Amino acid sequence: MKNVAIICLLGLLTACSPQLPTTVSHLRCELLTHPLGIDCVAPRLSWEIQSEGRGVVQTSYRIIVASSPEKLAADEGDLWDSGEVRSDASILVPYAGKTLESRSSCFWKVRVTTNKGKSEWSQPALWTMGLLAPTDWQAKWTGLDKMSKDETDKGNTRLSARYLRKEFSLDKKPVKSAVYISGLGLYKLYINGKKIGDGQELSPTPTNYLKVVKYNTFDVTSELSEGVNAIAVTLGNGRFFNLRGDVYGFPKLILQLELEYADGSKQTIVSDNSWKVTANGPIRANNEFDGEEYDARMELPAWNTAGYDDSKWLQAELVEAPAGKLEAQLNRNIKVMDVLKPVAIKQVKAGTYILDMGQNMVGWLSLKVKGKAGQTVKLRFAEALKDDGTLYMDNLRGARVTDLYTLKGGDVEQWEPSFIYHGFRYVEITDYPGEPTVNDFE
């Protein structure tokens, strides 16, 4: 059938947003994403017919799901072959094959017949299964259930980010590896210094942590190497330790890294009390109401790489698991979708400037600055201005919506927060060394 294309989608549950693993152009399909680590035992599959013709209507479909790319290429549906099904359904068609097990890979494709003829097979798409049973988890919830100086869990909560790390040795490079992780309230994951997750921010999805806690899955095979490796996580407060008194507990981590080798052997690295932890890093506070405070003088160079000296760090604690059920996150992670440049900046009084981003939005500000060590730039955010050109803050009630960046001194420094966001158009900039311009922010 000419000029007909099929876009294959993986819909995880009727109530969940469909994922978009593949797309096609003219009779070819280009793979976009791999949904990894789902825990729906009957995921729903969707596709879209694209054609330059008019009035093209599907009359039947055939879906093949296989355990390997080779079997799929040979049209061997060892997991499921739907056979030819007379139906115009192409959205959220439930998988009806063999029972799916934890960690299994499912390669699939679809071919449709329409009133204009039959399409070719779509290009292969993939989903993988997560950890379906609590017994699949060997990892322990790990953290630091202690307050340090200047921290408080009452009223306007204030807590530094937690930094956790673990080194491990590999005798050979794995051919397959997956990391399953939940870091509450929010986390950033690194392997050998590289941030894991394509543009991923503010993960995992916030929930009512008394009912459910979400975990993410990543393929990290390419980030691992023979010899000593390091895995590291920064934990932010998010809504777990936040909401002005609605505190579920201290930030905590569960992580399971599963490795498979060419000879069939396997290895597992887990979060436990063999990890090292510190709260004595540059993120001094982070709260989505009040903002983030960062002291660049306290940075930990190369802390997320192998060979870092963590002898002065604390031993991580085994901590109480959150009350909610641990489940795979089916919706996509938040990603940076656009970068905006400010349209104007104006001085309103000595040492104070108002930056105009040109539109109201939800996001955060990146800055470039050069000055002396110990100087602190203050950023305060609002959606509107008063008649005198200063920030209108009444609608924000008690929220401080303030980011603080303390310089380490020397060359030009660039910074953006890790665990907060603001709704804003205007930014009040105070105590910026020299005269800021629109080119210093985005």
C-alpha cells in the first residue's frame, strides 16, 4: 500500500498517557523512545495510520510481540501473535499474550489492512518490564535521618540536599544493565560523572507518598566500564520534605543496578548502609515555595566519579520505607522543552534590577556571573509588577520565591537550580556584581 505510514505507540493503561516509541514516514518507522520498566502486566498498544490519500480506514490489524529483535524480524511472536484481527481499533489495544515477567524485554510491530490495501510492517518498538513483585527488590531505603545546623522540619522547612555515592568494581563490561531508582522527594542520578536521564528534571513524579511512590528505570549499559565505577545521587526535598509542615520524612533513596554479562552471569549493586552520604554540599536549601540556596564555595569537585575521597562523609543509614506502594512511573519524566531569553532589564534602585522574560511561564533562571568569593546574588520571582515597576508579591502569600547564589570567585560562574521551579515573568535581581545585562540570564 503506497504512501501509508504507521506510528506505533505504547499505551500503558486506559487511564495513563500513551507513550510514543516510534514514528514513520512514507512506509518507514523511526524509533523515538524506549519505555522502560513498566509494571502493567497487560500494557495497551496503539498506532496511527498516516497516508497522503483520503478516506483511509483500517479494517484489520496484526500485532507481533517477541522476546528478541531476531524473533521479531522472523515474524515469530513467541510472546504474542494476535493473528489477523478484523477491527478498526488502533488505540489502547490490550496485550493478550503470554504472562509477562519482571525485567523481560518485549519487541513489537504492527501491520494493518485498510480499505485501500495493506501496509508494510512498522519498524520495531520496544518496552521492558520493571520489578513486578516486592521480592524483586534487594535494595534498601537509604538516607540520612538527621538534622544539621540551620535545618528545620517545622514551619518553613529548610533542609540541605543529600549527596550519596558508592564505588564498585566490574571485572568486565556488562552487555545489559538497568538501574531502578526512586529518590524522594526529587533526585539526580550520575554514573561515572554523567547525569542519567535525557534532559530529565524534577523526578520522580510527586504523589501522595502515603499511598504510592514512583520509581524510574534507565538503561545505563553505555555508562559502565571495566574497573572501578561510581554511582552517585543528589536528593532534593521536593514535596516529600516540604509543603510548610506537611513533611513525610527526610529525603531517602532506593536504587538497584542490575548487570548482565555476555557469559550469562549477573551482578547487582544496591542501595544500603555501605554507601557514603553528606549534607555538607553546595545546595544549602531547596523548597518549591521558598526557592533554592546554593553556595559554590562548598562544591564537591568530582564527587560523582571514581576515586573521590569520601573518607570524611558519613555512613548512610538504613531508613524506614515510605508508606506508599513502590510502583513504576508510567508517565514521562519532566524535561526541559524550551530555553527563553529575557527581553529587557531595568534598574529600579541602586543594586536592584527587574528582569523581564517577556511572558509568564513555569521554569527557573540560569545565570552567569563573575565576582568575589562570598558575594551572594539574590533572585526573587513574580508574575506581575506594581505601578512603580517593583514586584507584585501579594498573590504569593508567604512564599519567599527566592533563589540565592553565593559565588566561589574567579572566572565566570554559571548556575541554575536543581530541585525547584517558579511561576513567573519578572525577576528581581539584587547584589549582582557589576551591571547585569539580558545576556547574563536565560
